[in-house]
Amino acid sequence: FFDFFWHSAEMKGVVALVGLVVLVGLAQCFTMTIPARSEECFYETILKGTDVGMEFLVTSGGALDIDATVTGPPTGEGLYAARKETEGKYYFVTHLKGEYTFCFSNKMSSVTEKTVSVQINVGKQRSEEEIILSILSGRENDDDEEATIPVVSPLQSSILQLADGLHAVQGEEKYMRMRERAHRDTSESTNSRILYWSIFENVVLISISVWQVYYLKRFFEVKRAV
């Protein structure tokens, strides 16, 4: 009876742990159009020790380039900067609680607007009650914590590792979807241009042929004197 009760309690803990790791992150994926000589910024208030990832891909407009920056507390410290890049990835762990800014600038362009696909992944926002879970997952070793760390079973450790791998696969899948969408848009745009150019060439050839027939017919006409 006690053995059954112990295994049931352990399984309940595993189920609860699975529920926590499944809901561990918040992903924002969107596409925006940035006019020429303008900048778009997004702000997130994030707690200390949170995993954050940012990916972007320019899908259309000009030379397919954009300026991207990531800044954080305490005074807008620069964490990442990309100049005239078509795509990019940046992952970091927050060391301070505060407001983090993700900016995309098209100020280098004077005429052309840019379409950018952005994905921002914010990990689980830790509360004080969840600090032990962060320590167990190996993401932070907080020396200020004096609480006793409970023993982690091999099954729980495997679940945490599996959750981290699952989140990495999900992020890579979303990034590949963004690239596939950008390549599809480029291919469709190229096909449209080829179609329009072919129609234009045919119209020009037909017009030249009609003009040549008309000119040659006029050239060989016999002028009769009145």
C-alpha cells in the first residue's frame, strides 16, 4: 500500500512538472511592414533569469536588409546590434529585471518600405515560488537561496531535458517556416515579373512584325501616275 502510494505521489509530481514545462514559454510571431525612414520597437518587462530569444527575417523590400537592436536595463544597455542584415538570431538570459526593447529600423532607406517577420520567445517568468524549479533545471545557481534543494528523480531530470529540447525544436521549426514563407514570396514575385516581361516581349514582337509587314507592303507598291 505504501509502495503504491509513493509511486502515485511521484507520478502526480511528474504530471505537475510536465504541466509546468509545457507552459514554460511565451512565443510571439508576427509580420510587420516598416515604412522608409522609420523604426518599430517592442517592449517587454522581463524578470531576472528568463530565457529570451529573438529571430527576424526580411521577406520583401529593397535589398532585403534591416537594422535590429536589443537593449535592456538599467539604462538601455546595448545587448545586440545588427546593421543591414537580412536575417538574424539572438538568444540570451536576462540578468536584471526590467524593460527590454526590441527595435527594427528602416531609417537607412529613403523610399522603400520593408516587410519583416519577427519571432520573440520569452521563457517562463519566474516568481519567488518557482526559484527552486529554475535551480533544478540548471539555468541558475542562486547563492542567495538558502532553501534546501529537493532530490530530483532521474525521470524528472529527463523530462526537464526533454522540455528544453522540445522548445528548441519548436523555435527552429517556426524559424524555418519564416524562411520558407520568405522564399515562397520571393519565388512568386520572380515568377510574376517573368510573366509580365514575357507578355511585354510578345507584344513588342507582334507590333514590330505588323509594322514590318506594313512597311514592306508600302515599299513594293507600284505608284500609278494620274
